Amino acid sequence: MKKIKEIITYDSSTIKCSEYNFLTKELLVEFNNGKLYNYTDVENEEYINFSTSDSVGKSFSTIIKTKPFQKLN
């Protein structure tokens, strides 16, 4: 059975955690400052590259930051 959602907590100075939906290709990112954003059109491969990176802050800037988003708080 394939995963539908994945939640990861990071050891990062920028990003606290993320939740990715493999079906809708939406990525919810919570930053260490408490801000919460929902990114859309994040392909599965892009999410995997981001979430498994040695530096999720850097990979966020290069892979995810350019995606459409909505600030949730």
C-alpha cells in the first residue's frame, strides 16, 4: 500500500516540520517562527528531494519556495 501522507519533523534552523499529501501534491510547511504555509503543485520527486536533503532550508529555497502558496496564519 502506498503512502497518502507523510509528516516529518526536521532538525533545521528554519523549518520545524512538514506534511505532504502524495495524492493532492500539497505541502504544508511550519517554520520555526510559527508561520504556516501550504504549497501546491509540489511533485512527489520534488518533495522527496526536499525532505531528504542534508539542508532542508536550502532545498526549500531552491525547490519549494517558487511554488504557489497560501499563508495559513
